[in-house]
Amino acid sequence: MQKTVKLSDSSRFDLANRLFFRLYQCANMLHKTGTRAVEAEGLTTQQWAVLGALSREDAQPGMSVGDLARYLMVSRQNLSGLISRMERDGHVSTRADTRDRRSRLVCMTGPGRKLWAQQAVPKIQAYYEDVLGNFSSDDMTHALHYLLKLLENMKRIDEGDRAAEDEA
């Protein structure tokens, strides 16, 4: 049986600080090395994320800008500029949502789908293998579990912050 060691407040803060600093470094390195992995296709990690989101089966009819922003956990403002650049490059298109004329649907174009499936995905798979090559399936499962746990806690805080803003 494993014992849980109770840390002092100071030690817990130091450990949390190290953990979040490593997450920050990982995010920065993901943007740097991930973009390098797909830059020959003219993509960035942000564009990779948009194409990945739109390539999912349930996103085939398109996703509203709001739904896409919530799925990617980015602001609508940041996503709007990104979508405009991707639309200019022919990777995505936008159109009015027939169910809600105020809403715009973002869809992957034929050339965007081809770029994603034939060029980007093989590079992304190679990138994943390079980064996760020394991870076992258990390592990846545990990492995913803890990242999801962190994400849920952060979402709870975000929802509380938004509710407080709405009340103000």
C-alpha cells in the first residue's frame, strides 16, 4: 500500500510552481517544435488544432465559431483572426448557419481536408512518435489522466470567474 506524504504549505507551493512552470515550458515547446513539424505545409500548431477539430466525424457539417472556440478553449477574438487567415489560405470556409443566421459555421474545404489527411497527419504522427517514443502506453494513459484532471479543475475556476463577471 502506498502512503501519501503530507507536504508543508511551502513545499506544496514549490512543487506546484515547478509543475506549472514545466507545463508552461511544454506548451511553449509544443508551439515551437510542433509548428516546425508542419511548417512545410504552411501550418502552425494553432491551425493544426483547428483542422484537427474540424476533421472529427461530428464536425463534418461544420462548427460554429463559438463551439470551435469552446472546444479549443480559446477566445473568439483569437480564433476569428486565425480562421480569417485559414480562409484566405483556402483551408477552411465559413458560411451562415441555416439554424441560426447570426452564427457562422466553419468547415474544412476540400483542399484543406486533402492537406490535413495527406500532408499534415503523417507529419503529426511522426512528431508524436518522436516526442512520445520513450513513453509506454501506461505512461501516456497516466499523463492524459492527470492533464484531464488539471483541465477539469481549471475549467471549474474559469466557469466560476465567468459567473462572477456576469453578476458584476
